Amino acid sequence: MREQFVIEGGHKLQGEVTISGNKNAATKMLPACLLTDEPVILTNVPDIADVRITFDLLRHLGAEVDVLGDSRVRVHAQNITNYVLDRDLCQQTRASIVFAGPMLARAGSLELSPPGGDVIGRRRLDTHVLALQKLGADITFNGTFNMNADGLHGADILLDEASVTATENTLMAAVLAKGTTTIRNTASEPHVQNLCHMLTRMGARIDGIGTNRLVIEGVDRLHGGEFRVGADYLEAVSFIGAAVVTGGEIRIREADPQHLDMVELVFRKLGVTWQVDGNDILVPRGQSLSIERDLGNHIPEIKAQPWPAFPSDLLSIALTVATQSAGTILFHEWMYNSRFFFTDKLSSMGARIFLCDPHRAVVHGPTALRAVPNITSPDIRAGISLLLATLCARGTTVIHNIRQIDRGYEQVEKKLQQLGANIRREAIDVG
């Protein structure tokens, strides 16, 4: 069944919203449950498409997955009965690649089809393969990855890029490897730290959490337990953007704001500020929405860089906010060559955006956005960014392909309705 969002824009958001668990943490912490034959309970697990696909991948390998309610999930991988991941499931999520590390560590074998996920440009898998080979895995590729390991061993590994998923894959393989593993040039995003803390509480020995160098002393076995998925900071910033572009005022609960220091610095360039109240974020009305020029009156730049710098996944949201800010600003996405290929849809709504090349876009604002009859969500982050645009555009817009948004956002229309947005989900009769 296909579904769409119908949004009547122009309504200021007001009220409170609670942030769900981090998609990028949950889809890695779930495969990590394969590292033990004891039960694991995860709390604050978001009910989103990518997580449900991860459940199916676990079940396909023989693990028991029980959804307990109240965002709690129990995984028990007592016996692994299958060593081939379903091709169709793999092609529905990027996170399927991180089954490689725990399966090699626990079972010594895996056949894996190339992962799917967002179409935002080429996403290399070389870093995963090179790192796992350093740990002793034998990997061949002929349309599918055939991976085998007769016992993994520690190694000194320099990742050729600070890849989040390669860091997580290597980490999960190394915790049960014999000896000491040092991983350099690692990613250190909040979801990577979340996974590290889970593994240490399961009995892994990991030093350097939150840095770009991890040292892992391999252990013989890990045990189960109960662990919390941290707040999705990408969702928190999405709601900050929704409040700002509609001129609203909201409280964002359970937002884990300690992860947003760099995001706050960057959003100040757009004239956006917020306050922190415990674990909540307060977004006030009356934002200046004026782009702050660099010294010498130069046009400022927002550039995606590895954590703790500004993350690539937030560029689309920041760009949409920039369409409502007075001034000119340059966005630079060096990682993915298709990230900005949704900007033509914003332009059709009245935004003034000049796409310099696949990696750079100049935005000049503010512009009053207008509704368009139909637009299509190309990926998760572009989809939520277009949704933000429709919330502030006068008139009614229909967004198609919302399964992309559903992959990363839990019941987003219900949360927006609670804040006063005029949005509804409709089933489409495809005949």
C-alpha cells in the first residue's frame, strides 16, 4: 500500500514533542545483539521502517525478536541457524552491511548482498572490507559478499575514511577477536558512542570512546543486559527547523542536547537560537532569521564534515531553513554527490537556490514559499526537509513516496499534528 502526506501550510507550531530513539543507533545496536547467546533488551527503540527491516534480518538469521511495547525490544540470538542474509531485505536498508562484523565474530561466516538505503550518491564499502580483512576475514565479492573467518585476531587498523558504519562494523568484529585491536581515524558520532557503551556493558573492553582512536581488548564472550537507545539528534534538529520556519514556539523533550553544540553554532549563522532546559530544548518564537556574514563581509559557508563538526545528514534541513533567512549562504556537501538533488523541488516552491555543482548550493533568502500540487520525497533527509518547506508554504501540498520519511521518523505526522500542523496521511489507490 502506498501512502502520501497532505499538508496545508501556514500554521505556526506550538506545544511539546518528545524525541524518539536514534535510528542510526538502533540499527547498529540490534545487530550487536548477535554477539551474545544471552537475551538483550533495548529500550527507546523507534518504531520506524528501517528498524522493522532490521528485526526481519535478525529473524532471518535465527534470532528471536520480541516487540514488548513501550519502545522496548527483546532479542535473543541463542542459536544462529542461517548464514545468508535475504537479498530483498538487504536492499531496503544501508544498515544491513553492519551485520558483517558481528556475524564474522560470532559465527565466522556470512553471505551478504550489497546494501540499499538512500540514493544520495556513491557510498563506498571498501573501508569495511579492508578493515575486516585486517582482522583475518576472507572476503570475496561476485555480486554478493562471501565472508568467512576461522577466528579473528587483533590488528592495527587505519580506516581510509572516517566512516560511521565501517567504524561500527570493525568495532563489533574486534570485541571478540583474539588480542588487541587499534582502530584509527574512527567516526565518533553519538550513535557510535551509544554502541560502544552498550558493548562495554556487555563485557567488551573499549578505550577511547568519543575520540577518533579506539583500542579494543578482545574478550572470549559477551553477556546480555538492558540498554537504552539515545535520542535521535537528527529528529530533534528537524523539529527545531519546523518550529523556526513556521514562526512557532515549541519544547522538544528528551532531546539529549549535549550533542548539539556544533549544530547550535552553525544554526546561529542562519539567525536561529534555542535554549536548553535539562534534557529539553526550547525553541522560542521571534527568531531573527538573518544570515550572519563572515569577517570581511564574506558570504558564510555551511560545510559537512566528520563529527564533531556539522553532520552531512543535517545539510538538507539547514538549507530549507536558509530559504527563510535574510541573506546569502553557501552549502558545501563534499561527501555525497546527490545530496542536493532535491533543491529543484524547493525552487519550484519559490526558493532562490543556485546549484553550483553536485556538491555546492547557494541559497538567497528569505522567500515566501508557495504550495505545489505534488512533490516526491527522494530520501529520508530530503523528505523531511521538503516536509518542513510545506509546513510554511501557503496552500496545500501533497508529498509522495513518504516511505522514505517513514524509514527515519516515527509517526512524524502525529507529532506535527500535536503541535498544530495541518497534515494528514492518506492511502493511495494504485488500482
